[in-house]
Amino acid sequence: MNINPTENMGLALRQVWTHRFRSLLTILGIVIGITTVVTVASLLTGLRQGIVVFFQELGPDNVFVSRFSGGPGTGGVLPKERKRKPIHPEYADFIRRSCTSVEDVALSLYIPPVVDGNPITARVPGYESDNVAISGLSPNSLDLSPRDLHEGRFFTAEEDHRAAHVVVIGHDLAEALFPDGHGVGKALMMDGAEYQVIGIYEKAKGGFFGQNNQDSAINMPLRTAQLRYPQLDDYFITAKSRTGERQDAYDEVEAAMRRIRRVPSGDDDDFTIQTPDQIIQQIDSITGVVGLVAIAMSGLGLLVGGIGVMNIMLVSVTERTKEIGVRKAIGARRRDIIGQFLIEAVTLTGAGGVLGIVISVLLTLLIGALAPSLPSVVPAWAVATGFGVSVAVGVFFGVWPAVKAAKLDPVEALRYE
């Protein structure tokens, strides 16, 4: 007697549905494991997309030079970096003159939220905000790292030369200070000085954990920042390479920096030089570790779920010994019995995988609704992998019970009570 796969699938589904509560408890580990993997993969994928977009906005052809590996404002996270000499403004001119693969160089000065013990707050009549990211920028910065302006304009070289008190502010800061939507042309007070708002950026794209400090930016001309805060020296250099010459520009900028800072041959750089790709690779290595931890945690859930499936299938074989004997007596082959119980195991774990995927998608949507700034995307590969793994668990842990059922002697099975 031949039993086709469709009939075996029907038998398996009926068996699972008959003992649905027991089946649900059995696949709980599978559900938890798949939910963990798909949810973490979704959050990490969304996070990476946001970071990639963020650095694309900074300029994919740019080379960044800073004092510390974390960029301006980090203060030297690594102990060996804290003794590094500051980046000086004249380095930008030296790079521009000496590096043939570099098209242009921009310079920025980071201004911390607290200067000389005094927190900086941006104020207008009736409104204020201390969530500000202040920088002084050279007037060519917008050319090297293009950003759209919601309204107004960027400051000119002439305004930079005369240290004009003008600023371009971020989208979120503009909404906080000017809720009526008309901030251009108005004045704001900051750290005891008045500045005229001449431009407002569009909402920034991408960011870290959905946050982009450009949305709270206050950008003033570099010369203005230097005169206003002469005690600060946290400079950041952006060098734009000529088309197709970014690696050459990187090598030339690194050599120029080592030469002007007199770094001995064979010593490590006493500055940080990076490209957007390198920064993204570093972030990928961090998220990769997080992903491995999530896989390890979900692996425990899958292992527990797989053992549970094996256990329940062995119980099922014992409970249905007489049924197996009848089927073998009327002509069912060993492979039919193996197929029946293997499909039943795969159906159990596959159902757990589907349930885990559904829960993870709903959980991802919920996180996105509760925290819109946190990007979350459910990648197709995570869904496919989650379902594939759940099926594989069913096959692996269902083989032994299926083989045990197929090896039953039909005479002994018929006499089983």
C-alpha cells in the first residue's frame, strides 16, 4: 500500500490539531528562538540602513581626519588617544596644497554643550532648548557634505571672513524654537550672544538608533566660532577626493598628516583617518557580535524546542503503536511510517517557525510605532532563514522517533495495549 505525501501531511496536521495545546507547549522553544532571531535581525538591519544613509549624506567620496577615533566631542575614549596633540586649522591648507587626489578640504570646529562649566542653551522669546549640536563650519562644508535646506540659505565666504553672527539650524531645533514654522530671519540667543537664523535644514536622513544630531544642529561660520570660543581646539577635517581617487586621497592625506605632525616612521598614526566605508565596517563588526549573541540565545531556545519535539514524538509513537501495527499489517512500508512521523515533526516545528515569524513581525511593527526614531525593517532573508531553521530542527529531532516507529514489529504492535 502506497501512501502519498499529501495523505501523510493530512494525517500529521490532524494529529497536531487533535493535541493542539500539547503541540503549542511543545513548540514554545521554537517560537521563542525564531522570534528572537528575526526580531534582532530586523532591528540590526534597520539600524545599519540608517547608518549607511547617514554616512552617504556626509559624502561617500570624503576622507575624515580627527584627533580621536570617535570623532569630535568624544574626548578620547581610548587611553592611548588622550595624549594626542590637537588637530590644527592649518592642516587643512597643507592637505589642500600637497594632496593632488584631493579636490577640496573643509574644516569644522566642534563646540561642546558645556563650555567652561556653562551649559549652552538656545533661546528665543517663549522657547528654549539645550538639545543642541553646535559647530563652526568653513563655508565650503555644504559642497563637500551636501544637505538640503528646508528654507533659507547657507552662510557665504564673506560672512565667514567677517565672522558674522549667522547660523543655520537643524529641523528639530527649528520646530522647538519656532513652532510657527517661520524661523528664517529671526534671532536666537546662545551663550550670551545673538545670532540671526539664515537657514533651516531639511529633516536629516539616517542616523544612529534613529537619531541624527544634525536635526539639532546649530552651524555658524568657522571664523565666528574661532573668535567666540578661542579656547577650543576640537577640529575635524573633511577632504573630498577627486572622482574615483578616494583610496589615493586617503593615502596622500595620511602621509601629509604624518609629515606635518612629524610622526616617526614605523610609529602608529597619532590621529584618526577614516572613510565612510571603514566606519560602516566597524559598526558591522559590532552589530555582528550582537547578532551572534542573539543567535546563541535563540539556539538554546531551538535546542529546547527540538528536544521537546523529539520527546513528544516518542510519546506519540508509544501512544499509536497499535495504529502503526495496523498500517504495517495492511501494507504500509517502513518509509511510509518514517514519512508520516517525520512530516508530523516538521509540521510541529514549521508551525512554531511561522508563529515565531508572525510574532517577530508584529513586535517589530510595535517597536516602530512606539519608537518611530528607531528604524526597523524585517528582512526577507531573516524570515526565510527562520522558517528554514525551524523545518531543519523538525527533520533533525524527528528522525529518531520516526525510525523507531518504522522498526516496530507489526505482530507485536497489534498486540500492544
